[in-house]
Amino acid sequence: MTYIAKPRLHHPSLVKNKAGFTRRDYEGAVSTLCAGCGHDSISAAIIQACYELDILPHQVAKLSGIGCSSKAPTYFVGASHGFNTVHGRMPSVMTGANLANRDLIYMGVSGDGDSASIGLGQFAHVMRRGVNMTYIVMNNGVYGLTKGQFSATADKGSISKKGVSNPDSSIDMVSLAILMGATFVGRSFSGDKHQLVPLIKAAMAHKGAAFLDVISPCVAFNNHSGSTKSYDYVREHNEALNRIDFIETREEITTSYDPGTTKTVQQHDGSILRLRKLGEDYDPSDKVAAVKRVQEGLHAGEVVTGLLYVDPTPSDLHANLNTVDVPLNTLNAPELCPGTSALDKINASLR
Amino acid sequence: MPQAIAAVNDFVVKFANVNGSGSASANELFARSILRMGVPVSPRNIFPSNIQGLPTWYEVRVTEKGYLGRRGGVDMMVAMNPQTWAEDVKEITPGGYLFYDSTKPMPSSMFREDINVIGVPLTAITNATYTDARQRQLFKNIIYVGALSVLLDIDEKQIQRLFSEQFKGKEKLIDSNVKAMNLGRDWVKQHVDPDLVKLKVQHADNVGDRIFVEGNSAAALGAVYGGATVCAWYPITPSSSLAEAFQSHCKKFRHDKETGKAKYAIVQAEDELASIGMVIGAAWNGARSFTATSGPGISLMTEFIGLAYFAEVPAVLVNVQRGGPSTGMPTRTQQSDLLGCAYASNGDTKHVLLFPEDPRECFEFTADALDLADRLQTPVFVMTDLDIGMNHRLCKPFAWDENRVLDRGKVMTAADLDAGKTFGRYLDVDGDGIPFRTYPGTHPTKGSYFTRGTTKDEFARYSEEGPVYVRNMERLQKKWETAKKIAPQPLRYSSPKPTRFGVIYFGSTSPAMDEALDHLEAEGHHVNALRVRSFPFAQSVEDFIHEHDRVFVVEQNRDAQLRTMLLSEHTLDARKIVPVLHYDGTPITARFIATDIATKLGQFKVVSFDKAAS
């Protein structure tokens, strides 16, 4: 389990970021997942993203549900608070946490069992409310902790380790998130760090509901021939629509590309997403086209990856509720309690 | 001529109406006008789970003595609903009165010989005056209030004053309502013998500074005063008006004067699972939060309640109880969620419950619950019910200590951590079983921890070691002992004469119990009473039971749930704890309590101890 502490000795050559932290400062406990598990690569990508974004580690709040993926928050950003909630209900806890303190960075980590089955309802609603968060589903199409049952994202006709063919249609979390109102939606592959890290950074900078579906092969139960979530299958069928460079406003743009090969999206916080086109012309700001392209990919057996949909000027739950700029958890009696003279008036009005 | 019940300031009028016909505000006007004459009233809505068209009743008890429980029996029926005519007529006490719309002639078989009938052609009067259909419907209600005001001697000036307050600034509406009232008054004056109805209201001075308010609105105000900033809820009868009242109180008191921005967040969640999840998430992150729900909602929330207990996250749940089990009786009242809340969730769990008796305590206890939840770091339930929540109840005015601060309990700050204080999230540093917590984002390098529903050691590290688990569970038990001391304490009412008999009661039973104790005393039955106001039970509850040979426990449920809790929390002789149970969905009455206790007391006097209890 997760009680093994990592040695905290830092190599002097480890480079500090602008916040004064080394990459090691964003690590957590040693993973207890299986060797080669895709989830560990995603944790590493989160660590890399947080380090590169110069985030203060304690300004992150990590929330998860139940399952292999939901254990992952212990493996990154150890100096932040984490909450391993109940199965499928992380979205509501994250919503409440976000309401209490709008200043923290919310990272929700879940799996396909947690989010696509028991938690499908809460998944839909957290997207439609526009909770300012990064919601990552570590998607392996299988129940690992209970040893190999199909999950709701397993493709119809895919074969389990025991040789059973899945008779049920799969749930596509990306399409669902777009339809439910998420304002930043991407898909990636745990084995493609170069695509994944910038996507996580961009999602964290996004001031609204950001969702990343990360295909993350289960080496123990879903990495065999006949699976559509194996390393081999995903590598062969990965249809990357774009790769993004995440550029914070204060950074100097150094790399240049041939005209016509990139598309630039500026997010509300000023950060710039430069999309490097890979082949086809794809516009991720077109919601209808995004759903169409993702569905076409599903039909063709492709794993369509990249930044699939973004609304660069989203609204979030706090904006919708018109809450004060300071975190609600910093307000105290003088700001919250109307006092005795107001109560006297209330009493008088009730006679 | 039938007999005629004669009473001054002590009778019951019941209105039988059709749901959605606008009768509610007219009936409330009737009740308030009597209140303004200094005579206490206790009104109750009896309504179906329906929006429009089904029968609904409004029962007003006029009670100079201030007995605010439901009395039982009907002295005058205002029968405005043809659909329920037969049962409404049947319900009138012999010698009572039937007030009806006599526009259409009715066969004599529709009436009773032993009651007095007052027919007023309400529809005819209305149709002769108004052409608009909606006006006809609404003003017909005001016309009957006017007619009743003459029959019962209700001061018309008080009604006029109520119109002026209600429609302040809309003079036209005031005039048209006064006109409608006078249509009813004039007709009765011209056509009805003034001595026919012998139920009369006379000016008195028994209301004092008391306020007239619904428990749900009061609880919502308590949440505002108690500093709740996050409310997550899902609509369910009879609690919906609580969250809506929180919204309207917040609109008034919680917007920044300069920016107009909200110092609160209210989310109507997708279901009760999400609403309690949001409450827990917000409280984990240091905001005061609460939800309002009813029994079926609690059933759904049970998993999260266990998490909050074991991970030690504050949460406040206001349970406006209704009739169970399952969907049960959505619009009727019961106290039947005690066990379901006290021991909600799997494993060894116990939760703090508060039992308000009226709107005033709904206000007080909801504010207190927010303090208690923070101090104890655990879910706290405010166990109100439909009877308190959805009816206007006369009660002491709300009170607040200007110097009161929000007691956030044991929270370690960045300064504490920098000063080198040891932080163990589940470490009991001073023997009260309550550990310190940190809010997320407190300190760059210290004080972070992982919150989980699995077992852990004092420093929040996952552990399935037996001794570690047992230590944690025993600390939670110690916290339970602390809760006994800081939750609202029971209140004792002693009989003027020494007695071997005691009675324990709680919550909305209170007004009926007060009255029943007077009845019993008048009949020579001396009983000491203890009103339990929280669970876990204070030591004084056990002491009270030990002091008496027999203790009646009065509850509004079938299974004697409070009695079960008393027996499970203390070592007691079960035979001496005698249940007194009312659970048909109507509020308990003094008549029922007094009769049941008197009967049982009679039995004890003639039967030996062992036989009586077997």
C-alpha cells in the first residue's frame, strides 16, 4: 500500500523552478501499483506538469474516488492535501471543496470504473456545473483491484484476459464530457509523455471544467491481444490530431514552425496553447465538429487523441454563483453573521 | 335545535379546501388576525403530496392558554371542498358548526342533526361581484374570512391592518381585499342570527413578544447566523422550503454591499448523494456547510455519513422528518428517523443528533450544530420534522449573543506549524478524543495529510494493524463522551409533588406534552418530565431514569426508537421504560398522551410490577 515513504534526500544538481522547488518536491509516496502500470506514467506526467508550471505544492488539492487510479494521488505532490473519497462520488466532494476555497488548484483523479459506472451521474454534473478543476480519468477499460472484470469503457467485442468477449457498448468519456458542458477536453495515452504533459499543464491553467481521458493500460489484466486498451493496440491505433505547446504568457516563444502548421488558442488566464497540426485540419474550438470527429474515430477503431475541445473563455461555478473573490472559508462572523439588530428587525416582522 | 358548543378563545376551526385554490393565504390571514387580538393560535397544514386539485386542510387551534399542540376534534368545519364533504361533516364534534357555501341547494341527507349549519352563498356573492375567474377564486376565500370574522367576533381592524402590511405600497390591493372581506361580513350581518355561533374570540394579552414563524425558515436563519457559507441540497418534502429560505435570507444579508457578490454558495445538487458529498468537500476545505433533507435523503446519504464519521469531517444535516419507511407519507409528520440517523452507515458508527422543539430551537440548534460539527469534527443532525418545519408556530423570539464567534474547533494554522507544534491529524493531544486538523493549502511544507475512509494511524498513514485500528476506534468513543458534555443538555420539569413516575419526550412532541402534563396533574397524576435535546444522552438522562420506578417515553414512531437508543446506550431495566407511541402521521395530541399515560398508570396500580411489564 501507500505507507512507504520515499527518501527525501535531494540531489544538489536538481534544478529549482521559479517557485523554488525541484521536481522531487512534487513527488509523493512510492507507488504500490503494478510495475509498468500506465497510472504511474500519468502520475509522473502530473509531477512534471506541476513542476513546470511553478505551482506551490500546497496550493494543490487532490481528490479521488475508489480504485487503482484513485490511489494515485498519494504518488504525486505529497505536500498537498488529498482526499480519497467514496466510490464514484469524488466529483461532488471536489465541487464542495472548490466552493469553499476558489484559490486552490483542484486535481481530480479517477478511473473508468469510478467515473463511468457508479460515478457516471456525478461525472456528468461536475462537468455541467463548470467546476474549475482538472479531472483525469486513468482509463484502462478494466477493474484491476477486483481482478479483471470489464469496465463500462471497455469496447464492445474486446476480449478479456479470461477470453470473454464484451457484449456491451462502451461509454466514451470524451464525448460525454463535451456534451455535458466541459470546456476543455482532451485525450491522451499514458505512454506518450510528450503529448500528455502539455495537455495537463493546459488543463490546469484552464479556468473551468477540464477533462482528460488518458488511456492507461493495465499490465495485469488488460494488456493482451484482443484488448483495445493494451499498449500495443493504443500505439497502433493512436490517431493524434494535434500536439500542443503550453506557453505561459511570461515565457518567451522560442520555437518557430512553418506557417499554416500551427493554430494558437489563448486561454482566459493569458496562457497560450499552440497546437501543432498533425495531418488533418482540426479546429478544437468547434464543439459540434469535435463530437463528430471523436465519434468517427470510435467507429473506425481509432484512439483519437490530442486537445479535442476547448472554450478559451469559459465560465466557472463561482462565476455562475457570483461568489466573492476571497475564498468562502476565510470569511468569519463579522462578514457572515447579520447580528442582533438585524435579528430584532426579523423578530418584529414575525409578530 | 342541536346543542351548541360554547367557547371563548378555546376552540378548533378546520378549513377543508382544494389544493392550489389560493386558500392558504386566506386561512393564514384568519389565524394571524386572532393572534393580533392577543390570543395564541396554533395552525397546521394537512396537505397531500400534490400540486393542484387534491384536498387540503388547515386546522387552527385557538388557545388562550397557549397550548400549541394539536388538540384533536373539530368545533367548526369550513367545508369548501365538495370532494371531502362527507368525511369533513363527519369529523365535526356534536354540537359543533358547519360553515359551507350554500349557493347550490343540498339535500338534507348531506347534513347532520347534531350540528349547527351556517350556509353562506359564497359563490353567488363572488359571481355577482367579480367577472375574472382568478379573482373569483381568490376573493371567495377572503369573503369567507370576512363572514367568519362576524360569526366569531374577530376584530375586523386587525384583518385590515394585516392587509395593509401585506400589500404595503399596493393600495389598490388593500382596498379590493377589504371590499371582499366586507362582502362576507355584510351578508352574515344581514342573514345570520348573531347568537347562532357560540365560539367567540375575545381580546386577550397572551401572545406577548412571541414570534410566529415556520421551523424551516427559522433553521435556515440559524444557518445564516451560524456562518454557513455552503448549502448543497436536493428538493424533498418537507425540507425544500428550508433551502429556499436560506437562499432568501442570504439574498438579504449575505451580499457584499459594494460589489454585490455573494458570501455564500448554494447548489441544488443532482441528488442527495451529491449534496452530502458537496457538504463534506466544503467542510473538509474549511467552509461551514450544511444540507437539508428528509428521511429518504438520509438513506441515500448514508455511505457519505460513514465517511465523514470515520475521516472526521464536519457536516450538518437538517432532517425535516416525514412519515416513513421508504417514500412513506411525504406530507405527514413523524419522528421515525432517529435510529436511521443515530447509527447511519456500515461499521460501528454513532452520530450526534439535536432535537429542537420549535422554530426558536430550530434557529438556535442549527447555529449550534455548525459549531458542534466543527468542534467535534463529525456529522451533526438537526432532527426537526414536518410539524415544526412547515407550520407557523408561536415561539419565543430569536436571540443572539452579539459577541458570539464561530467556534471552528481545533484547527492548526501555518503559524502553529511554524512554531513547531506536532501535527498528527488523528492524534489526541489533550484527552478529549478530538484531534487537530489543517485546512488544505495551509503551509508549503507542513501539515498536509491524506483524508480517507480506510483505517489509519495518528498521523493519517494507512494502516490495517489491529492495535492501531482499536486505538483509533477508542479515541472516537472518547470523542463521543466529549459530545455528551457539549451538546444541548436535557431540560427537567418537576411535578409539584414527589412521584415515582417520569416521562421522557423530545422534539415536536413538546407542546402536546406540556398540555398533557397539566391534564395529568389536574387529574392527580403526578409525573416528572425530562425533555431530551440531544444524542448522545447526557448523564442526567440516565440519572432521571434511575430516579423513577417507571419512565414513559413519548415518541412519534412505531418502534419506540428513542427508547431503543436509551436501552442501547445505558444499562437499564427495559421493563421500567414504557413506550407511549403515536405514529399515524398526524401530530401527537395532549389528549392522546394524557389518556395513554393515565391508562397505563391505572394498570400499574392494580397489577404487580412484573406482570405489568411482561
